Amino acid sequence: MTDRSILKPSPITPADAAAFIRGRRTVDQFTDEIPDPAIIREAVELARWAPNHHLTEPWRFYTLGPRTRDAIIDLNTRLVAERKGDEVAVAKRERWQSVPGWLAITCVVNEDPVTAREDYAACACAIQNIALYLHSAGLGSKWISGEATRHPDLAPILEIDSAHEYCVGLLWYGYPKRRPRSQRRDLDEILTQRP
């Protein structure tokens, strides 16, 4: 039995936590306002408290300035043009250029396949911590994990050694123009009790 006397009471109720988590939605349209860098720094501070097996702390974070952001946009534009044509690529470029804040999240490469899988999961948890903190600060975010994040040309743009580190994703952030709504499957479709 758990000794509940050692647990501190939560400053929020379970209902408050549930409403807050459900309220965080992926945002992909932002105002032009640039968020305070201190908010982003605190978000990354909280990211490092994500669960990570054996405390490997596999994550690395990069705030991206205009030169790096523009190079990533150029890479993505080229990749989209190759797959879908110039018209789609131009539209995608314009959309990406409108994003005020960019963060890259990478994971340290681990040769052990079990640890590597756990480390990727830890990075995903860290990204969720960031997204929740940004939501609490009135910002929106979107985790980008498309082709540009897996392309070999990204490592030199981020100035990382791809033998030791790989990109888990880019996180866009800013003040949302709107907060999208989304639906989820019924709980009984995904929750099964085993004997």
C-alpha cells in the first residue's frame, strides 16, 4: 500500500488537469507576435523533467534563428517541389515562413536498439512537456516530423553530427490565430481490460 502522507497535494484538481490537457490542441496558424525567449527557455527547462529510462536524458534542443529557419524552409520547399510540384511548394514555403518560433529537438543516437527506442519515447514526452507549458503560457505549438526532419541535409543545417544525433522533430510555436478543435475515438475503442 502506498504511504500517501509523503505525497504533496496537487495544486490543481484532476478535473482541472483533464480540462487543461484536452484544451491543448495542435496550432498551425500564428500571429506575427514573437514570444518572449524566456518562455521558450522555461519550456525547455520543463522538457528535461520528462520520463527517461535510466535517466539517459537523450534530448537536445536548438532554438532556431532566421538563417537556420530559412535554410530548413529552403530544404522543405525543394523536397515538396520534387514530390508535388512548384505550386504546392510555393504555398508550403509561404506557410512555413509565417511561423514566428522554431525549435529543433534531437535525440542522441544509441546503438542498443532497446535504449534507442526508449530514448525516442523520452524525447516525445519532452516535446509534450514543452507543448503543455506553452499552452499554459497562451502559446500554441505544432510538432513537425515530416520528410525535412529525416533528410540527410538537415544535419548540416542544424550543425549536428548525424552519427551521434538525429532530429526527432521541429516544434513551431507562437500566439495562435485560432485554437482548432479535434475529436478522438471513443475510449472503449482503445481501452481493453485483460484478466
